[in-house]
Amino acid sequence: MSLARQEMLKIQNLINGQMLDPVDGKYLDNFEPATGQLYALTPDSNERDLQLAIDAADHAFPDWKNISSENRAQVLHRLADLIEHNQDDLARAEAIDNGKPITLAKNVDIYRAAANIRFFANACTQFSSEAHAMEEVAINYTLRDPLGVVACISPWNLPLYLFTWKIAPALATGNTVLAKPSEITPMTAYLFSQLCIEAGLPAGVLNVLHGSGQSIGAPLTTHPKIKAVSFTGGSNTGTTIKQATAIHHKKLSLELGGKNPTLVFADCDFDRTVKEVARSAFANQGQICLCGSRIYIEQSIFDRFTEALIEQVEQLNVGDPLNADTQLGALVSESHMNKVLSYIELAQAEGGKILTGGNQMHMDGRCSGGYFIKPTIIAGLANNCRTNQEEIFGPVCTVQAFNDDVQALMMANDSEYGLAASIWSQDISRCHLMAKQLNTGIVWINCWLLRDLRTPFGGIKASGSGREGGLEALRFFTEPKNVCIQFNS
Ligand code: NAP
């Protein structure tokens, strides 16, 4: 190993309450997307590390399960306090590791990480179960016990945000957890692991294992000790995990990809809609599963709205994620940038016209080696072409015109995905009718990404199965058991 590599920050696993190097001493490279520079090393953990973590989680389960929900909540609140206390450092780490703007990292990612932990700390103390009376015959009541050791596997686009969104309900309900963050963005899960120790989370309750999907993710999903898998990531990986877990009868929650429609009607609040539609397409460089990448605009305002959208998007400040006024940063990796660029080429081959953007951006100075793409809007494509059907997951959207509500609905639903949709219209009756008929798990009306953590979150079709959020998450991480008592006859 070169001297430079030896001196580089080495991320560690959290196993049994201790920060540990990988057993075999192997590491993966971790790059800063805005500069293209190698800046840290991530454990390339293997099955030996996995077994240590499984043993720790298994050992910790009975005690963690049996302490009161108030005591579990206390530890989780301390953890949320520590995230808030360290929000600037965590936001900077997220911006460096992922390429996202530091202001977004602080106001969205890190804010939500603390909110996730706090929400489920409170929720577990309010969780109750059902009773079903059979008049004069019997009463049934439902017990909800934690499952045991569970796996939480999260992606790179909202690293700490989605990592905590999974582990918080799992821990709050009394499970012990093996969590695997994406190898592409391991840094904030590492810093969070240190905060868990500082917060006094008992040893083994949460174990954070870094490594690749193949070496850690896949064996986690089939390990006999793992009772449930909560996964967020791509639809293809979701299919692999569904097949792998099926023969082991594990509980499974899948939050997968999206290709979300945005429906803009002529009676929308024009200026506000332009701004929000641009945000919904390009926030986090378009790397949010909920981003509206298929924009359908009513014919009568198509030209005016498209021009205003182009103007809005061209004003977005793309630059160094560490500058406070940057609105769009770098894409997460070179290979992901190349994938997005290849979709822009494909769109042109399919007959698409680039209205703005369409190319890599080359920055000066610190970011000259970074992975930046100009926000791109494409018109003139058929709804059934690959560009309009496949998830690009980058700063690329398409615009298409529709003539009436029926056509808008048909185009929006013509997708193998079914995660989210947004509707922009002042006619609330139309909005309700549309919302009911859209084949998605989430519909936003005159807003986008407005989140209430109590609501069910998730998609249908290739976008996943099961729901996260609120009671749905508490139910997923517990096993219902019905107890039936017959009255004396
Ligand atoms: P991904 O490649 O599917 O990876 C997700 C996680 O799974 C990573 O931690 C990955 O590890 C791990 N993994 C890979 N192969 C695995 C396997 N065979 N078994 C178990 N784990 C495995 O997805 P991504 O590229 O990180 O994330 C982008 C995708 O996530 C997009 O499709 C996006 O729409 C989706 N997403 C969905 C939601 C939602 O709520 N529906 C939210 C955010 C993102 P490594 O990265 O270390 O290989």
C-alpha cells in the first residue's frame, strides 16, 4: 500500500459497541464526487465480519427487547440530540461523500436523520395493538413482539437520511440491527456509529457493516439469523433480494426505483408550479427516487410553461457542493455520471431534442475532476421510448403535452414503476379524481416531497412492496400474534 493510502482516513465498522477494522484488513476506495479524488478507505468486510456482527446482535437482542419502550426512546432521543449537535460536521461529510450541496445536506438529509430517530423514539411509546371482540363469545387481542435480528440495507442517494429511516423503527420496536450503508457513501454512517457509542446505545444493538453489495449485502439477506430485510435501492437489486429471501421465509420490505410523472394543468398556479416542478425534477441532481422526471403539460400552456421551466432551470447554480449557495452539486460517481450521459445520448438517438443542458460540465479549480452534468430537459419523445420508461436517476427530465385528463392519466400510468406522482391544478375535484386513478403509492397535489412521517411511504409495481413510515414501519418490524380468549359458557 502506498504511503498516501496508508495515511488516508480509514472508515471502521461498528460491531458489538466497538469501532473495528475489517478482520482481513481489506478496503475499498472512497472518492469525493466533486473532485474525483480518492479521499478515504471503506472496509471491504466479508463473512467473518458479518458473523461477528450477527453474534453481537443476537446476543444483545433479549435485553434490548425486554427493556421498556420509554428506555429505548430515551437512548434514541440522546442520539437525535447528538445528530443535531453535530449537524454542521455531518452535513459537510455528506456533501463531500455524496456530492450533494451542503445546504441541502444540512436542511434535508441531516435534519431528517435526527427527525427520523426522534419520530420513532416517540412513536414506540405510543404504539398499541388491536383487540377484536366476538360479542358474548370471546375476545381476541394482538401481541406485537420484535422480530429479532434484522437487516437494513440502504442506498447512496440520501445516505444518512435513509439509513436512519430504516434503523430507527427497527430499534424502537426492540429489534437488534445489522445495517449496511452503500459502499459508495459510507462516511455519515461511520460518523453516526461513533455517535451511537456516545449516546450509550447498548453494545450489539446496532451493528454497522461496510462493504459491497456482493460481499455483505447478499449474505445478509440469506443469513439464517436474519428475520427480516428492509431494503431501499434499485429495482433489479430488489428482485434479486426477493428471490434470495423467498426460500428463507424472511419478512421483506422493498423500496425501489421510480419514474415519476408530474402532471401540469393549464389552471395551475403558474409561477409557483414552474419553480416547484424544476425542484422536483432536479433536487439532489435528480438522484431522488421521488423526482418527477416525466413532465406532462396541458397542450394549451405547453410552450409557455416549457419556456419558463427552461429559464428556471438555467438559473440553477451548479457548483462546488461545499459552497453554501450551490443548488446542484456533483453526481455520486464517475460510473453513474457516464450512465446518465449515455441516457442523454440514447434520448437523442430516440429522436429527442435537448432543450437545455445535455452535457457534462467542466469546472475550474478544486472541482475540475468532478462529476457534473448540466441540468437537462428533453422534448419530442414518445411516451413508450426507453428514455421515458427507464429510471435515469440524474438531472434529466422530459416534457410532453397532453390534451385532456384522460390522456394525462393514461400517459402517467404507462410505466412499469409506481412510486410517486404530482398534480398541479387549482381544480381540486380534478386533483382528487386524478389522485384516485394514478397507479402510484404516493400522490402530491400542488406540492412535492412534503413529508409527514406518519404517512405510509412506498410504491407499487417495480417500485416495491410494503410501506415505510409511521405505523406501517412499526408493524413491519414486529410480528403480530393473535390471542383468543373464550368467555365462560
Ligand atoms: P442498489 O445498487 O440497488 O444498492 C442499494 C443497496 O443495496 C446498497 O447498499 C448496495 O450495496 C446493496 N446491494 C447491492 N447488491 C445487493 C445484493 N445482491 N443483496 C443485498 N444488497 C445489495 O441501489 P443504489 O444505486 O445504491 O440506489 C439507487 C436506487 O435506489 C435507485 O433506483 C432509486 O430509485 C432507489 N431508491 C429508492 C427509494 C425508495 O424509497 N423507493 C429511495 C432511495 C433510492 P453497494 O452499494 O455497497 O453495492
